[in-house]
Amino acid sequence: MITSTIAGFSVAIALIAVIGAQNAFVLRQGLHREHLVPVIVTCAVSDALLISAGIAGLGAAVTGHPTALTVLRWGGAAFLLGYAAIAAWRAVRPGTLTASARRPGTLRAAILMCLAFTYLNPHVYLDTVLLLGAIAHQYPDPWFFGAGAALASAAWFTALGAGAHRLAPVLARPLAWRILDGTVAALMTAVAGSLVAG
């Protein structure tokens, strides 16, 4: 039981703790201290649901339907390219790169963006539903593995959002925002390219 939970935590944190659209969004919300708790809760609950679905067998069902995988791949690539374009646009517009210049968004908009970054990203399904779902069943207590993975997700998003304000002095400079948004744009374009390439 404890072994399965620790394994779930370890595997999940390795998958989650990479720069991606969802993590970049949580970081940005944390830097602006804007609707941070609802965003963190949305990310953590979504991951817990997806991990549970994978353990319950949705991963095998999706894998058995190539059309569903194709739709996920192309739809996800289009979404990631759209986000890359937005990040690139922010990187070339210095007037929008300082925290003080950014107009606060609504809670509804923040949650909708968070849900889009979560459910329109095919890598989320690959990581949580397919991969974690498959690995969980290699342990005697797959649901404890899932609990550990869900705990890792909640801990990561909490640390990312809550710790973002420590980076505020550095990221208050337009150059730092240029670098961050430029990096996110490049990474999202690369990920979208890898999805299209199959």
C-alpha cells in the first residue's frame, strides 16, 4: 500500500514537473496572484479524475480506437500552436509583459483557460490516462498508486503557484517575460510538431 503510493507520487511528479502549457499558465497566474487557488484546485482535481479514469480502464478503451487518438493528436496540436502564437505575440510586445500592465481577468475566464490547457492537451491524456493508468496496474494496489499520483499533482501545482511570487522581482522585467514567453512559444511549437509527426 505505502509502496504503491510512493511509486505513484514519484512517477507522477516526474511526468508533471516539465514546462508545458498548463504549468506555464499556473506560473503566470501565480506571478499575477490572480485566481490562483481556484486554478490550482482545477488542475489538481482534473488530474485526479484523469488518473482515476486511466486506472478504471479508459486508457485501454481509447487506445483501441485509432480515430479517437487521431482526433486528440490533431486537435491538441492545433491548440498548442494557437497558444504558442499567443505567447510569441506577448514576447514581442513589451507593453504587455509587466505584471502591472496586465488587466485582471475574470475567474470564469481563468477557469476556462485552465480547463482548456488541461483537457485540450493530448499529452495530459498520454501521461495521466494511458501511462499512469497502465503503470498503476503493475502494482498490487493500483488505486493507492493513483492516490500517490494525484497527491503529486496537487503538491506540484501548489508549489508552482505559491512559489511563483518569489520570481516576481526577476519576472517584473520585460526582458524576463520575453524569455519566458519566447521559451513557451518554442516549446509548444515543438510539442505540436511532434504530435503532427506522429
